[in-house]
Amino acid sequence: MEKILYIVHCVDTEGPLYESLPATFERLKNTFGIEMKPTKENLLKLKNGEGLPENISSLVMEFVSDDRLNYNKTLGELEKMLDEILTENWRKKYKDDFGNGYIFNWFIMDHIGYEINPRRRLLGYNVLFEFYKEKLTEYECANDEIQFHFHPVSYFREAHKCSNNLSYTNEHLQVLSRRVIDYQWFPSAFRPGMHSERPDLNLFLEMWIPFDYGNQAVERDDLNKKDLQKDLRGGRWGDWRRATTEWEIYHPDFYDYQKKGNMRRYIARSLNLNARLNAINEYEIEKAFKRAESGKPTIMAICNHDEREMRPYIDWFYKTVRKIQQNYREVKIKNSGAASAMQEVLGLNKKNQLTIKAEIKYNQLFIKTDKECWGPQPYFCFKTRCGQYIWENLDFQDNNMWTFIFDDDTIPINKIEKIGIATNDRNGNIATKVVVV
């Protein structure tokens, strides 16, 4: 049996990000309590550590370093990076031991529900989704996966901020409904916004999405370092303090997603590439190799954002992986898709995907699958003739059959344009169906 270490690169795909000089200093104030006039001279002083308290000096210098502020500020800058890293020649620089070039997993977010946009995000449903679909088609990136990423909408609808309340709006349902109906697309993997999950998101994911790359627990977590940064205190962002620090996959607990339990979803560990917290390093890379060497198929996942330059950090990561691999000659590395890696490591069947049958009789919709779907019901939505996208629950009829009645208490069938149905099967294989009414 081959000893394999699967490398999964998750990209939180949020598009270009602009940050003004005053905005950088505002973040410094909110994170470290530093109040200075927002000038280039003061920024340079901070980069050099001038006048900073000793206990936060290195943290602030890292915070304002060129690495941290090297944003793709416009779509043109983002495209320039993509036009290199999506090419076959670039990917071949980082071939695995099976002849595969580098693989990306694009966890794409829609910036929707916002009224304030100082960071100049690309707003609108499927704006980034369409952009990336076109780019991946252009460069024939057949092995890259498109998956789902979402930030709960902030209370004051600011595009540069994120809440923890998934239910504050129904924008997550709006995004998924549009992707099902307009593109016949549905995810099998998810990355949480700001690396954060809470009980409502835990239950939502359990309904439909089998693979979760959220766990950011680190064995050598410097709690003092987080305590010195106000935005990280008390598990504010990326709270995985109770989760496993091993490169293992686990089922979460109903009451605490960080603990192992009896829920069906699979959670994998994913550490940040070039970040101020929970970052991948040589120690963690070697841990992954040790686990794989022991005969356990292992996923080592990293994550970052497309809004930042990523080429030099991928180069560092892959060279470090190859260097450490020299001490683990029996372990092969394999570049992989997020869902594909989960299926292979868990021994899930990629074949024999379920099929969805849908039929309308009078005003009643009948949905039937030939195998068990992932959760208690398929994802069900419809588009009205006036352009609304609506998600709804189904009535369970047993034997993998569900129904829905369109009437005056819901919506009459003659007002429906399209119906969308999507589900994963128990092995994480996706099936979708769109019915034109």
C-alpha cells in the first residue's frame, strides 16, 4: 500500500482588494491600539519597528510588512497573477510524485448584501464565479476544483467586515440558489469566512456539504501573541482551540463543531500560507509526513486568498515540502482537489453517482433519487417569473422521495419559471437538476 501525503491548496477566492493608507492605520488601531497620523513616513517607521513597545514590535512590523500589504488591488492585477499560475508551464514547476502539476481549489465568494464598499470589492451575484469559470476554461484547468466560500453579512452591510451570524440574512441561500439554477452547480466542499464557524453554520453545512476545510487548530499556538492582537482575543477569528491538532479528518459534535462527534460531515485541517496566525511551517509539514509514513493516508491542506500575491509563498512551501520529504523516502506527495482528496483518503466511492428525477403533476413536485442523498433532503429552490430566487423545504415521503406543493400559501405553479435541485450523495458526489416549468 502506497504511503501518500495529499497536498490541497484552498484559495479563499474573494477577488481584488484595495486598502488605502488611512484604512491600514485604522486596522493598526483596532488590532494594537496604535494611533498615528496615516502617512507614508509613519508607515515606514512602523515597518522598521521605530518607537514600538518591545512586546508588540515584531507583530506590528509583520502586520505592515510588504508581504502583508501586497494586495491585488484591481482585477487587472489579479489577472496578471492568474495568467501565470494557471498555465501548464508554471504548474509543472511543482509536479507531484504522480506527474500531476500544481492544483488549486477555488472557494469562491459572492460579495452581496452590502451597501458600503471602501475596499472596492467586486459586488454582485456570480461576478467572481463567472470570472473564474472563464479563466479556468481558458487555461484548461481540468483538475482545479471550484467550491464554496461565504462571509456572513455584517450588521451594517459593510463589504470589508464579517459577522458570525449566518442567519442575519439569507444571502448564502441566494448565492447557492442562483448557482444551482443558473449554472447547475453545487459544492461538495466549504471554507468558512474568517476561518470561523459557529453553531448555525455547523448545522447548515451538515444539511448539504460533506467536506469542510475549516479546522485551524495549531499545536504550538502562541496564546500570548493572539492576546496582544485585539481582533484575535478569545477565539474571535479562527477559533479552533478545542479541535484536533493532528493532520486528521474528523466528524464534528452536534453541540461543538470543534470536538469529535457523531455528525456526518468531515472536517479537515487547513493552515494558512503566509499569515499572522495559524500558519503552515516546517514543524507542521514534518508532522504531516510522519503521519503519512505511519501508513495513514493524510491530507495537508493550506489556504490563502487570491487578493494577495501568492507565487513566492507557494514556491517556499513546495520547496520546503520537497526538502522534508528527503527524510521520508517512502512517502509520495500528491497534488489534489479538495473533494477528491477527501474521497481518496476516506475510501469513498467516486463512481455510481446518484441521479435525480423530478416530475410535476398538477401543482405538486415529486423528487426522487436512486440512492440516499447526503442530508435529510436535497437542496431545493426555484426562480419565479419575476426574477426572485427562493429556497424552500421539502415534504419527506420516504424511500428517497420528497414532494412540494405549489399553492396560495406558498406560490402558485404558474408563477414559477425554473426549479433547481441539488445534492451530494453519501460519498460526496454532486448531482444537480434544473426543471423548466
